[in-house]
Amino acid sequence: MTGLLERSLLLGLGVLTLTRDKVREFVDKLVEEGEVRPEEAPSVIDKLVARGEKEREELRKLVREELDKARASMPVVSRKDIEDLSQKIDELAAKVEELAGKRTTKRQTS
């Protein structure tokens, strides 16, 4: 019975990534080893799958909350903001090229 508790705990930690088929394989192995009675297997599978789904949903909720916090702390940048900045960069680049050209011309005439 101690082995069952230990395995259940380990399964609980990894149950987020397990599919129903993997849970069934795991429980079938427990049945073969005598850790679970065959008549208990379907309910054990259902409980483990339900637990996995619950934990998966809790993880999704936690991730959503963290993303919402991150979004709230970041300024919102629109496509127009990016386009405006891009235009300003282009204008500044043109001015820099123009000024660089004037300096070259002045040096050549001196």
C-alpha cells in the first residue's frame, strides 16, 4: 500500500502531462502488481484523470493571471505608434545623411 501512495504522489506531480491512455497503462500496471484491485481500476483512472484536468485548469488560470499582471505593467503599443516611430526614424536617418553630406562637401571645399 505504501508503494501505491508513493506512486500516486509521483503520478500526481506528473499528471498534468498524462493522457487518459497513459493513466490507464499506469493503473493496469498497478493491477498487475496487486496494488489496485481490478474492480477499482476504472474509478482510480477516472479520479486520476479528473485530478489531472483540475490541475491543468489551475495551471492555465495561474498562467493567465501572470500574463494579465505582465500586460498591466507594460504600456500598450499600437500599430500606429510603431508606424509613427518608424517614420520618425526614417526622417532622422535622412537628416543625418543630409548633414553628413554637407560636412563632406565643406571639408572638400576647404
